[in-house]
Amino acid sequence: MSEFERVASVDDVPSGGRLSIFVDDIPALLVRVGDEFFAVEDVCSHDGQPLTNGPVGGDCSIICPRHGAKFNLRTGAAMCMPAVVGIATFEVQIRDGGVFARAHD
Ligand code: FES
């Protein structure tokens, strides 16, 4: 089981904001929606585009800026073409003013 590692301070990411991080040496994107934080692999499953600058949707999704594939931030599931495979998500905890993340078991 991987350990949680501190990836940011809560104050580093305003609501609606995002931050590029690494979790277990994997490039990831930390996204804040309201008071919820999500961490997802920062690579589109369609053709490898970083999702870093992709728009975040009101349905808790992120859209690949290259061809428009959409992924659920909670589950990583692909929500539309051209992606047919989801992306990895990471477990996130908030404590002591910090954001901690780890790979799912
Ligand atoms: S690389 Fe993301 S939709 Fe094509």
C-alpha cells in the first residue's frame, strides 16, 4: 500500500483552480471544485495529451484540450469519444491545511 504524500497546501489551490503535481512519481493534476479536491493522471488516454490546461466542467469533469475527450474527475471514467479508456485517479485527503494523495490500492 502506498503512503499518502503531501502534494500541496489547501491555500495553494483556490476553488476552480488546479496544480500540477506528482504522486508516486506519476505526473498528476490536482483540481479543486468548491471545497473538494481531485487528483487525476495528467495524461489523456486517447493520445497522451496532458490535461493540464483542459477546461473543468460543471459535472465534475475535465476535458482534454486536444480532441475534446472528457473524463470524470471522481472516477477517471471516459465520458465521451474519442477516449474509450479512463484515466487513473488518486486518493486524496485533506488534513492540517495540506492536501495529501496516494495511488489507489
Ligand atoms: S489526446 Fe486527448 S482527446 Fe485526443
